[in-house]
Amino acid sequence: MTDLKEKIKAGIANEGPVPVARYMAQCLGDPAFGYYQTREPFGREGDFITAPEVSQMFGELLGAACVAAFKHLGEPAAFSLVELGPGRGTLMADLLRAASLRPGFVAAANLHLVETSRRLRKIQKETLAGAPLSPAFHDTVEDMPDGPVILVANEFFDALPIHQFVRTPEGWHERAVGLDAGGELAFGAGTARIPDGDIPEDFRNAPPGTILETQPAANAIAEALGRRMGRAGGAAIIVDYGYLKSATGDTLQALYRHAYDDVLAHPGEADLTAHVNFEALAGAARRGGAASSAVLTQGDFLLRSGLLERAGSLGAGKTHEEQEAIRDAVERLAAPDQMGDLFKVLALASTPVPFPPFDSAS
Ligand code: SAH
């Protein structure tokens, strides 16, 4: 049993069931035992491989999109280049290498990384040691200096705590983690009843057992970004796995050593994520004052950004094995049955005209 499991069980025994949002926040962020504080989640040794770790092409093409955003914003003389949740720093290193091809971009940029894990900050600094910009670190978006911003985030919003509500015969309750008769962690309906008015009308009368998720933490950040962009100008490209329209269903999932795991089995040792509701995320950003693009699939985004051309030039003059690896990476990133369809890409900007590749019709 994990130390965090002990701690959570003891807390529940003393104070009663904890809402799913709190359980998720504790598993990921507990200062002593939290997943991002203690584990090496990424890569072959870790629990999952993210797109920038699959291939340098991912960060490079995001870099090209950032350059397009820079032009779209009228090439500001100074701006904050921001990444939320940079992981190992790989995406930003690749992004900067590609964006350096555009004179003026790096010269105008100040690099800001929003990262809560001290352990990952250290790795990000090492990865970026050879980069043309050195990073300033922040715990939250709100801590960053004001001014125009160009922001990227990959698999950041899926790591923020979601709330779950469950419909019982008596009405809606917050879904909670408690203890079963044997003293093991178990899901149940929390005691607090949720007023029907708090549940979107479409789902209010769903059958008992229905689960509904909300993402107030993700939406609050999107709204803050929207406000900031509305005030000072800017653009953002947000990549994550998620869905286009609000719907019911349980998307909370655990990944443990490259396999799906019981969400309650390894608190602090398994990665916990939830699918991002892009409709809600874009709506929150618009409420803040930004314009939002249509949501693209990752496959569409990368192909429109020139993935195949980039793969071709990267493979030129390489060995057969290296070319094979590049082809595999293209498949992995863009094929509909791999990351291509499940992952979505949303652009936000202070001015409504979308920048490439969000502008062309599909
Ligand atoms: N973008 C990276 C890593 C994704 S994992 C990649 O694509 O490989 C999620 C990242 O977000 C980690 O760096 C994690 O430490 C960070 N993170 C999670 N919750 C956070 C929060 N509330 N505030 C800031 N960073 C957070």
C-alpha cells in the first residue's frame, strides 16, 4: 500500500468521504507524496509518453504556430512566451529551436514557465540550458508579469482536478471517495446534495447512476488567460485529450506503468487525468475576453502545420532505421487511431481573426 493511500484512508476515517476533486488534487499534488512531486512520469521508464517526447516535430510545429501568432499580433516588441506544465521541457526546447528561424521572435520574448513541481523545474532548466532564452518559473498564471503573451500548454489541463456529480434516485450529489465495509477506498455519493439548479438543464433529469463532470480549476485558468489576453493582447495554443461538447460520463482515469489502472489503487503512484471539456474551456476563455478558434483534432492541426513536409526534411539523408522511426512518430502523433483524434487543439487570441493553421477550412 502507498503512503498516500494510508494518509487518505486515515483522513476519511476521521473526517468522512472526500470529494473526487480533492482526491485527485491530493494524488497529484500532495507536497510529500503527490505524483508530480515524487515520480518520473514521462518516457519509457515512466507511466506515459507525451507528444513532445514522441518526436521533436511536435514542438517544432507548435513553434511555427507561435511564430504565426506573433505575426498575427503585429510582432509585439516584447512579449511573454509562456508554457503551462512543461514536463521535461522538451516541447519548449524544440519550439524555441524552430521559432528562432524567425528573426525578431526570440529577441522579443521573455520565457515564463508555470510549474508547481520543484523536481520538474530542475529538469526543465537542464533541458533548456542550451536554449536562447532562460526561464523564469511561476506557480500560477496569475503570478506572471502583465503584457502580451504567447502561450502553449500540452497535457496540462487534464491534470487539474475535476468535480464529479452522481445522480441518485433522490437527486444529484457530489461523487466522493469513502471507505467500504472492508476499510478499502471506494466511490460513493457524498452526503451533500447538489441543488438541481447547479446542474445544466440538459442533464438534470438523467437516470440514476449518471455521472457528470465539471472542471472549475481548468475553466478558472482559461478565464484568467482570456482576461489577460483581452487586456494586454496575446494568443494561446492548448493541446489536450478531451471532447468537443459537454456530455455526461466518467472520464477520470489512472495510468500506471503504461497501463490503465484502478483510479483508487495507487494514489500518488499512478497518473490521474480527466478528459478536458473543450466547449467549457473555450467558453471560459471567451467569458474572460479572448476569442476562440474552432477546435481541431491533433492530427488535423499537425497535418495543416506541415507534419509530412517536416518529416520528409528531417528524414532526408538519414538511415533507413531513422526514417522508419520518423514515420512511426508521424503515425503515433497524427493517426486517428493513435493520438490524432483523441487529442484536440484550441487556439485563443485577443483578436478574432485566427492565425495559421487555425484559419484554413478543413
Ligand atoms: N507538457 C508536458 C507535461 C505534461 S504533464 C508534456 O507534454 O510532456 C503535466 C505537467 O503539468 C507537469 O509538468 C506537472 O508538474 C504540471 N502541473 C500539474 N498541475 C499543475 C498545476 N496546478 N500548476 C502548474 N503545473 C502543474
